[in-house]
Amino acid sequence: MSSQSPGQFRDQISTLTDDGKSRKWIYPHIIKGKLYQYRSVVSYFFLTLLFAAPFLKLNGEQLVLLNILERKFVFFGVIFWPQDFYLFVLALLIFIVFIVLFTVVFGRVFCGWACPQTIFLEMVFRKIEIWIEGDHHKRKKLDDGPLTGQKVFKKALKHGIYLVISFLIANIFLSYLIGSTVLISIITEPISAHLTGFIAICVFTVVFYLVFSRMRELVCTVVCPYGRLQGVLLDNQSLIVAYDYERGEPRGKRVKEAENLLGDCIDCKLCVQVCPTGIDIRNGTQMECVNCTACIDACDMVMEKIQRPTRLIGFKSEDEIKSKQAFKLNKRVYAYTGVLLVLIAVLSYLLIVRSEVKTTILRAGGTLYQLREKEKEVSNLYNAELINKTNRSLKFEIIPDDPATKILYIQKTDSIAYGGVAKLTFFVIMPERRLKKYKSDIGFKLVSEGKVLDRFETTFIAPIND
């Protein structure tokens, strides 16, 4: 329960004592209302997807892979290599614009309903804590009480389970970075063969354990920058978890069979007791609010008991509370939506035209052209580099667009390994009679199994006789 007065709530974060010298632990009361049940379903869906994705295959590849070390990224079976970095940047920009748009309209709902930190803390670790130590009153009493055998047993059991789950999360997290196949090798083979991988798992285990056993809500209120970004993006028309002060004030206890001159809020402070970040939502929009909707369930339960309409706390905009205006989209939302749609269209186009093999061709340094007077031909020397962006090895052939053009290889290969690079050096030979100017554009196509994988062009230099 918060001890701050309405005028002091912005002076310090809710997890500090009034003197600011020590941390105040939060013991949220869990009320399993309708929104909590909906959030549980959403959380279990994301947890299932999170744990299953590294082991699901699409087009022979892991569903999602972010292998920074090998600079290989896979999203739903599509591989992206360093040469596709511009696509990654564009996709990241789209994600940022989407988050901005989503926040402008719905506030910080992502944090309460989809953020892995909140899902793991509230739907996994918090439930284990309640199962072992009891409800919020019993947990606080246990922490404040003396060191007894029962306390040692409960704490050891809880933190032991926390370590096991943190170890499991660390393995799953690492599978997104190095791949599930490599992770299985680390687990099944001797530690000495994968010492670096084993150390990484141990480090991540400790990090996740500390995050969920010690830092907890501080990740959302202190570490994560999104809460501070929210304050810049919200306006009076944003839908956020808010207290209807016009209906709720003035607060006060209800007396049976007496005329009620107060608002609907009976000042039970249940909305404060259920808050996982320890704030009082009645004080207004706050950076610490993660829109988890726990206060909505708590307040609705109270309103039903006193036979008043629900949603005294609910998803409301400031305009809806103050002037009873219905929610409507404003110009800023339309602007962000327009930008988002343009970026999505550009990314979609780039993905459609993206070639499976990236070909770079350059004229050999320090060379111009070579005359073949006997054959009445002109040749240019080129270096080419081919990068395989598919999930398989390829056999290929380079075919000039002009049937009269020939290729004479000096350094030749006809295959590219999976994720590999092939380098070629060759002469391009053209008849003199077809060359009408000093520089001519010539094109090629890269063919594999009868399919054109890429098209590329370069310039051909030839002498021009007056």
C-alpha cells in the first residue's frame, strides 16, 4: 500500500521508501478477474511460441534465428545475410513506427500483455512464489519474520526452482542466438567440447535469475526506456488504463442507508494493493504503469459488490474522462499510420524482388580491353563474387543476355555452398562488329536448375575506330 500523498507521487519511484534510502518490496495481491484470465491465455500463447519457435522448422530453417556471430538471421524460414542488412534496418524502423503508433493509441499495453519480462514474472515466477509462500500477506509476513527452519525451507525451495527455470530460459534464449542444433550439441556432448557455450548458458542463467528474483519491477520502472518514451507519445486521446476521477471523486467510505454525497471510489486502496509496480492509478498517468489491467479487475470487483457500474478504472482517454468525448483517431494517428503503410509497402517490394544470390561483378583492376585481331573480337577481364542467400547449396551457370557474347573462364567454379561465396575470374568476349561505342552495357543472368536466380549488369569497353 502506498504511503505517498497525491501531491508527492511524482517525487520518487514507488519502489523506494519515503526517505529514499532503501528499496520497498512489492507484494501485489492477485485478483483473478476476467482481464487476468484473458491475459493468462495471451501469456501462455506467447510462452508456448517462445519455447517452441527455436525447434520448429520452415523451409529447412529454424523458425526464428538471430545469429549475430555468424551474421545470419532467419525469420519464418527466410534467411537474411549481412548483404540484406538494409532490409533489417527497414524492418527495425517499421517496428519502431508500429510501437510509436500502438503507444499513441493504446499506451503501454504491450508491457502488460506481451513483454517477456512481465509474462515470465507475473505468469511464471510470481505463481511459483504464491504456491510456496502464500498470498501477499503471508509473503510479507515471511520476509519480515525471523529466520526459522520453515522460512529457510521455503526460500531455498523457491530460489532453487527459480534457478532451474532461469537455466531453462537461458537455454531457450541461447537457441535464438546460436541455433537449436548447436544448443543440443552443447547439452549432449562433453562440456570440454563446448566450454564457451557452457559458460554462456551459466552467465545467462545468473542474469535471468537476478532479473526475476531481485530486480523484478525495477526492470520496467528503471531499466527499460519504453516507459519514459511513453510520456512523450501519449496525448489526451490515447486509450490508457485510467481512473475516472469525474465519477470517482470525492472518495470516501459508504454508509448503509445514508445519503451518498461522495463519488463511486470508496478509497479501499485495492487498486494499489494489486499493482505490480506499487503505484496508485488514481493519481493519474504514471511512467511506472505497465497497463497490466490488474487494477481494473480489482475495481470492477468492488463496484459489483457496492452495486455500482464497473470500469471506474478502465481503458479511457483523458478527453473521455473530462469531457465525455468518445474515442476517435486524430491526425497524428493517421500520419503515423500513413508512414507505417508506406514503409511496409517498401519492405514488401524489396522482399519480393530480393534475389536468392547476390552477384557483384567488377572489371579487373588496371585493365581496359584486349583486341583479338585474328578472331575480330574484343575481350574484357572481370572478377565476380556470388553470395548464396538460400538454405541449400547451388549449382549455377552464368549466361550472357546477348547470344553473341562468350565467356572464357580463368578461375571457375559452378557451385556455391550453403551460405557460401563463390569467386570467379573470366573474360567476356564480344565481336567487334557489335560494338558501336567506347562503353556498352552488357547483362547476364545467373541460372540454377533452369531458374533465373539473379540478373546483373556491367560495362564493356572497346576501341572505336573513326
